[in-house]
Amino acid sequence: MELNERLRTRTRGHWTAAALLRAATADGHAALGWHDAGTLEQGALADFTTIALDSVRTAGPVPRLAAETAVFAASAADVRHTIVGGRQIVRDGAHVSVPDVAQALADSIAAVRG
């Protein structure tokens, strides 16, 4: 959202990294009616992703800027682990149950196109 608004208005700072993270986590889950999700605590739904902070896109900032780095600089290539419903889906950057993600995506697109 922030990056698109920057392009549209040619100004920065529409939303902070913290506000965007909150929208994508607790506020997003609440909008779906999932009030027991969006936080990392016992009894809550465990859906989260870890981001590498040592790639060419994310390396360098001080630790206190990790949220800003993850929101404004990281890409899908920086995803290291993803947990959904307490189950690991991505481990060390690779999908654990889909060995060739690119081929699976191509196959799915071809199937939709007919």
C-alpha cells in the first residue's frame, strides 16, 4: 500500500511499517472474524513468516529497524520459514510439500486457461 501511494502521490510516509504490519496481522485477522489470530501467543492460531535480514535487499540496517526492512525492502525471495496453523509450510526458503513450486504454478495456470 505504502509503495503504491508513494507512486501515486510522489510523497512518502503515508503509513508506518508498524501500521502496515498491524493491518496485515491482528487487524487483518479481526476483519476476517478471527479474533484468536494475529498474535504470537499460546492458544492463538500460529500463522507467521520469517524474513531473512541478511540478503542484498535487507542487509545493513540496525536491528531496531528490522520491521521497516521487512516491510519496505524484503521480497518473496527473503522468506525463510512460513508456519500456517502450527504446521511448517516453508523451511529454509523451500516449500516442504511442493518440490517444484514454479512448475506447480505453471500447471495450475495452464489448467485454469483450459
